[in-house]
Amino acid sequence: MALFDENVTITPAPRRRMSRTVTTGIWALTVALIALLALTVLPTTYVIQRPGPVFNTLGTATGSDGADVPLISVDGAKTFPTAGSLDLLTVQVVGNRERTPSWFELAVAWFDSSRAVLPLDEVFPEGQSTEQRNEQSAVQMVDSQKEATAAALVELGYDVHPMVRVHSLTDDSAAQGILQPDDIIRAAEGTPLTDTETLRKIINAGDGAPVELTVERDGEELTESITPREGEIEGESTWLIGVSTLHDYDFPIDVTIQLNNVGGPSAGMMFALGIIDTLTPGELNGGADVAGTGTIDAAGTVGPIGGIRQKLYGARDAGAEWFLAPADNCDEVAGHVPADLQVFAVATLDDAQDVLAAIRSDGDLADLPTCDAG
């Protein structure tokens, strides 16, 4: 029996053509894969803001040696027990000039109400290195701690005395070899100084002429002359001596705030409330969990901050029931408050204390200003 017949021709069955639907699906999948690859590797010009760590000003933080230390400690005055929390909020930035988020990461963040997509230049200005930005942020944090301490102590009836302290010198500083970090600039051209703005005005009034400074260093008073150099700040020509200064104070008691790896000025109001609670009997917040944000100056004025919406979500996730928001941030807050969080608008340290007093006494919170109310 023959298994094969050489005289028989076998014609293969015709291949079935793919339907138009299948072809379209394959092309769509191919395009989607290419687009996904592009979203993953193509460079972007944006960064992402998201909620960062939350710190209780009445609690502890990690010190430079890795051990837990009181976030606020006081020497030279009686302190009192506290309860609950007065939380300060932070914002983390995903991306920088060296590495920006992918388009895919941006797309995910765009649909997440707790995150914000911002232009790179808005967060990292052109010409400013990451190191310079971190240095500026660190100076702002130190300034905010000084202003918060001054605001709290003034509120409690202490006398504080403002002064201008040198924080650091730029690499090309006109003051190199003349001024040093921690020098206190007491006067310029014979005019006593209590703030940096007055110093700037005196320097610029000389139009490049040498400026005579009265400086205190290690308890000794010195007289130094510095010739400013012309420079540019935010696109405007000005005269500079090349120093970064802090608005400092002579305080009658020692208040230490220990918070590592956090920068910026936005914790000022919560620092001030934490200091007041530490130095007064009873519980300022009634033992409740309260969060907030805002800059503050020695007069107790609360100023606006960035990343307010991310901080609202950070407060909610940390378990806070109430949130103190700067009144000048209300346009960003209204309509964006997470569920289970009640937000109050505050313009001064006294406003913030009024809210805490109502919470503490189970008072009528409905009469207090909120962002949704305008």
C-alpha cells in the first residue's frame, strides 16, 4: 500500500485573512506600546508636588545623631505638659533639573488630586543649582524658626530685640576676609540695624561707594568697610556685599527647634503655636489633632505658602480633624478640601489661637472664618 502518490498534487488550504477589526486592533496596540515607550523615556519640563512627611511640633523628631529629640525644647523658663498634636506639613518635589519625571508619571499625577504638576522653572529657577536652592531653603527654615520664636515670646509678654546676623558668604563676596558667619551687623553708616531691608537700602544709596559697618563678633565690636559690587537680583541691577543674612533676635530664654532635612518658611505659624503651648499651662488645642501651615513674622502676621493642596491631603492622612490655613491661600483651598477635614482661615497668630480656643472649649466653630466662606 502506497502512502504517497507522486501523481497527486496537494494544494494547501488558503490562509484565512485577518478581519479588519483584528488588523485595527493590532495597529492600535502597536501605537499604544510605542506611545507608552515614549512616555517612559522622553524628557519632560515638569516636576510633581506630593504630600511630604508630617511633624508634630509637640512631639519628637530625629536629631542629627539619629536619636529622637523634642522638636521644641526650652531652657530658662517653666514648661508644661502638652497633648494631641499641632502638626506642620511638608511637600515633596519629585524631579529636578538633573532628572525630571517621565510623561507616564506626570499623567498618573495629573489624575491624583493630592498631587500637582508644575513647570520645572517654577520650582527650580533657571541658573539656580540644586545646591543653591537647598541653601536658600535652609536659610528660610532658620529664619522661620527665629520669627516664630519672636512671635510666640512677644505674644507671651517677653521683650525681644531684633538684629541682623550673617549666615554665609558667597564665593565671590565683596566681604570675603572681612565678615564671618555669625557676625552681627549692628549698624551701617551709623544707622542702627534691625532688619536686612534697611541694610540693603543703605548699601544701594551709596551707589557703589564703600559702606561702613559696625559689627559684633564674639562679644567684641568692630568697624569694617566694604566696597559693594554691582550684581543682579531677579533681573534688577543692585549693589551687593555678597552675604546671606538672617533676621535674628536677642531672646530672654533659649528656645531650640530641631527639625532636620526640612526647609522653607512655611512651618512658622505651627512653630509659634507649639512654643506657646509648651510655655503655658493646659493644652492649647484641647488635646485634639490639629494641623496647619503658614509663614509668620515677629508681629504675628500669617503669610501664604506653596503646596497648600498637597498639605491638606497630608493633614488628612495624618489623622488631623482641623486645619489652619493662611487666609491669603483661600483661593487655592476653596473647593479642594478633602473629606473629614475642616479648614479655618487665619491671618494672624491671634486668629489661630481663637480657633484652638473654640476647639478646646467645644465652642461654636461655625462663627469662625473659613476659606469656603470667602
